[in-house]
Amino acid sequence: MDWLEEILIQCPQCGEEYAIQVETAEDGVVEMIEDCAVCCRPATVRVTTEDGEITAVDVVVA
Ligand SMILES: [Zn+2]
């Protein structure tokens, strides 16, 4: 079983969309810093997981 899920997020700095991989094995809120694939500036990504499904994604300037 693969617990990694790929999601699309929008960079809060340049507005471009890019894909990141998120671990969905544990329910709850996971926060991570991701560098934008386009402009390389960091963003804080907060992912909420319930029953192995991603229910919310928040992206803010790190
Ligand atoms: Zn960007």
C-alpha cells in the first residue's frame, strides 16, 4: 500500500501550481515547508487527512 499521495498546490508567491507528495498514513494535520517548483520560494503547506483521505490543504507564505 502506498501512503503517498500527489496533490497540486498553488504557490502563494508566484501563483503557479505545482505537485507535491503528501503522506496520508496518519489522520490529522501535517505541516511542511515546500519550495516552489517554479520560483523556488518556500511555502508552508498544511494538509488535513481523515480516514486516509486528504480533506483540506492550506498554503501560506512561509
Ligand atoms: Zn512560486
